[in-house]
Amino acid sequence: MKIRSVLSLMLVPALAWSVTAHAADVAAQRAELRKMCDEALATLYKSKPEVKAEVSKAPGYGCFSSFGVSFIIGGAGGRGLVHDNVTKKDTYMGMGQATAGVDIGIKDYREVLVFNDKATMTKFVDSGWEFAGSAEASAAVAGKGGTAAKGESIGKKPPIEVYPMTRTGLSAGVAAGGRKYWKDKDLN
């Protein structure tokens, strides 16, 4: 009986420490994603100042950071957030990508998505989203270099405008593929 009581008393602090450590880790990951988003927006505004007004008027925006490798077929993965400009709430998300085509490279990149209507942003956050197709040539080393990526959009007045930015790496080619976005259940 005493052994059970002693074990229980030892288990309670260990469990409490585990929950606290997890909460601190989640907060740190959220802070890192917020920092990445702020840096991505600053980079975008520096290269395309007119986008700043577009982002501030939009229902919301998303920022994603990803690392990928491709040689004919490729893949990438990353994380990001979607910020609701009305509620000021961030929703943390995951992202994955697969490609196939004449595409060779290794790159660390970011993208900013601008949502032009609330319904599209809500669907993106609640249901996830998929994009397909890509054409790009980029070269950047240690954050210096250039990209010539074709921004993706859908429709005449696109519900989502995508601004890709290569941070480091080399990539060239044309590939068909897609990206998938989903809510990060651990960070929300």
C-alpha cells in the first residue's frame, strides 16, 4: 500500500513536468513560426512594396517555410501559419509537396499566401488545400540571390495569391506536382 502511495506521489510531479514542458515546446514552435512569417512578409514587402497594402486589406494571409529536394521526382515539407486579419488569430498548419518532371534542385524556401476572400481562407484552414503545377528557376546562397518563380493563382480575381521566395539553394526546371496544406493538430 505504501509503495503505491510513494509511486503515485512520484508520478504526479513527473506528469506535471511533462505537461509543462510540452506547453513550453508548443509556445516556442509557435513563436518560431510567427518570427518566420514576419521575416517572410518583410522580404516580400522589400521586393514588392505594393503587396503590403494588399495584405493589410485582405481577410488574411499565410506564411509557410519549406525545405525540399528534387531530382526528376521530389518532395518537400514544412510548416506555417494563417493569420486572420479580422480576428487577429493565427492557425498553425503543416505543408507537404511532391513533384515530378524535369526538375533538379535543393532549396529552402518560403511563400506568402494572400487570401482575397474570407470563404476561401476559412476553407483553406478548416479543410486544407491543394495546389498543382509549377514553373521556376532560382538560385540563392545564404539568402542572397534571385528567384524567377511564377506566382500561382486561381481564377480571374484569384481567391489566393501565392508569392514564393527561395531563401537558399539551387533549383531549375518545370515540374507537375502539388502541395497540400493541413491544420497542425499539435500546435492549435
